[in-house]
Amino acid sequence: MYERSSVVDLAESLRSELDRYSVGGKLPSSRALVERYRVSPVTVSRALAQLAAEGLVVTRPGSGVFRARPRTAAPAAGDTSWQEVALSAEGAGEVVPRSVDATGVLSSLATAPSGVIELSGGYLHSSLQPERAMAAALARAGRRPGAWGRPPVEGLPELRDWFAREIGGTLGAADVLVTAGGQSALATALRALAPPGAPILVESPTYPGLLAIARASGCRPVPVPVDAEGVRPELLAAAFEATGARVFVCQPLFQNPTGTVLAPGRRAEVLRTARAAGAFVVEDDYARYLGHEDAGPLPATLAAEDPDGVVVHVRSLTKSTSPSLRVGALAARGPVVDRLRAIQVVDSFFVPRPLQEAALELVGAPAWPRHLRTVAAELRHRRDVLTGALRRELPGLEPPHPPSGGFQLWVRSAGGGDDTALAAAALRAGVAVAPGRPYFCAEPPAPYVRMSFAGVAGPADLVEAVRRLRTGPAGTKPS
């Protein structure tokens, strides 16, 4: 049984039995619940935490868990209908739209219903996360002198130096800002580089979170097609000329969602094209630590090959560790660094120092390279398992070019149809996949879906997911 569904089931069982206990009465011990329900101590702990959050029980460390006093009736809800007018009103000459469409982001963050195999997420399953190493790093970080004080607004010098060395080239610590993960770094970069109303060139397809940031900032994303070798430089040049854009955002390594790597012959051409247009290239290097075991040596970052300050580099530890370790970096050269810093300070002041200290402890520990090797081997195995299962059972959904890094397959339905209908059919069959439409800022050329192989408990779930897709309810097969 999935850990998440075990927690939900146990919480429901305990909730239904609370009437057996008087107010203030003590519930069975965690050990007794483990033995009675045949679940793990973690499941018991999380289920009790859920009941505590609902106000049904009270946890007293060292004493146990007790039934809480019933809450008084909630006051009647107020009338919030006036907000519809206030939120929809637009001022004269307003450029930035007041509504924000986060549909594409929320779909990848949503929790799948109990019993559904989740191929729609964007993070490593807990079994792939370095939980022990992160816990140890956080414990050591909390004991560091000054760990709970205010850090420099740019970030800890040691962490900035580590990021600079990881990014490569002639970058130094002074060129790096520590950010609260990659999404925050992208938002800061776009606000710094593009005024409201400006066009921003993006790969097509691309990460929905980027499109949401651009539109929330009042900017207009303009698509530049990607093929098996990455963005097409001749179309990039044409887009710069046609739009006058001053920003191009790309993922040269294991692009999300296609998994492509920018071809060696195109790397310098992309930089030359942007430089000729007087534009910045925002390099989102989200998957640097997600290369598969058979990926071979990874190409250098675009930032390492850029002497002229064209590239603004985004890096994050989140994808390769945990969704809650939101530590990343922005790296750039020249006057743009001051603007990036100013915007970040206004938005969030700084990244909490304990989190930065924990990140330093983690990446400096012997467990870090071991974790990366484990992830590389496991992602390769899972990719092969899912690709093989699709080839055998659903050849119409087999990806033409399985990636050598990242955590997803980008597949096109050979039978045509609508991607949202395909995703809905998959969900009815007990599998959550991401429809491809949110990955395009213009009309999608074909029905695609993204299948993540990193967010499930193990390879057996991938095989079961494909079996469910093949044998789904009548009339709902996504093929």
C-alpha cells in the first residue's frame, strides 16, 4: 500500500473510533497502533499529526496522545461577494493582468487521490530522497555558531562559492545570489530583465511554471520550437527580430518536458544570437544533478562559456533532494547582478540561514556524491522500465527519444485525440499523468502527455501503471 493512502486510511480509522474515549482520554500508544494496524511508525506519526491538525487530539510529548475538547461552533461566514468586483476591476491603462493562471503548476503539485499511481509529479519519491543525510545536515547546521542569526542578503559566502564552482567558468562568489529554490530564482530573473508588457522568448514546449511566472509579471511568452537537438537557432534569431524581445529562457540540459540536450553545434550559436539581439539568456539548469547513469560526461553550463554577461544562470538543489529543501542560486555578471539582488531583497529579504547552513552541510558530506550516484542509477532503471512497458503494452505512447537525464517521458498519442481527455481517461484507470497543453504558450501541435517516473515508490508501480492504462475502463484507453 502507498504510504500516503496508509496515512489516510489510518487517520480515518482512528477518527471513527474517537467516540470510545472521553474528552482528555488517552489513546493507545504509537507502538500499540503499529502492531494493531500493521503499519510503520512513520504512518502512525503522520496519521496522529493529521488528527492533531484537525483539533481532534492533543499530543503531549512524553505522555501520549489524548482526545481533545470539542471545538466550539464556527462563527457564520461573512459576505465576501464584494471581492469579485474588486479583483476584476482594472485601472486605466493597466498593463499587468490581475488574474494569475497557476493551473499548470498546481497540476504537478497536486496530491493524487488514494490508490492512484502518480506519474504527474515533479519531485523524487521519498525513497529516492537523501532523508537521513538531510536530517543529519539540518541537525549539524542548527548547532553551527550563528546558525539562527540573519545571513547576508546575498547568501552565505561559503554557499555562494560552492555554487560558483559548480556552475563553472570564471564565476566567483560575488556573482552568485542564494535563492529560495529555482522557481523563486526564475521569478526574480524575469522581473529584473523584462518590464510588464514585454515579450519573452521561451522554448516550445516548456515548463508551465515559467509560463505562469511570465504571465503573472504581465509579460508575453513567445514560443520558439524545440526539436531533438534543442532550440532551433534560426527560429530563435527570427523570433528576436520579429518581437524585439530582450530575454530568452531555456533549459539546455534535459529540457522539461522533452528531455532534450542542446546540441554542441547550437550552444555557441544561441549565445551569439542573443548577444547580437542585445538580449539575455536565462539558463534554467534544473536537472544538472539528475543525469542518468548512462548519460556520459555532461556539457558545461552556458554560463561557463559566456564571457560577456549574456547568461543569467539558475540552479537549484530542490529537484535532486526534496521539495522542501528550497535552496538555489542566481548567477550573472555585470550590472544586472545589482538589479537581481535588489528585487530579491524586496521580495523575500533573504533565504533562512538554517536552510542555507543545512545545504552547505549536505553538499559537503560524503553522502552527497553517493546520493547522486544512487539517483543516477535508479532514474536510468526507472526510465528503462517505463519505456519498456510502454513499448510492450502501449506502443502508441512510446517516446521516440528516451532521455538520458531528468525524470519524465514526453509522449505523443499516435491515435490523436485531446490531451486533456487522454489524461482524464488515465485518471479513471487509476493513473495520474500531466496533459501536455499547459507546456505550450500557443496552440499545441499534437496531443502530448508527460509521464514522470521519479515520484512513485518503485519500478513495479511503473509496470502497474502501464497495465492500468492498457486495461482501463471501456472506452477510456489512452491509445
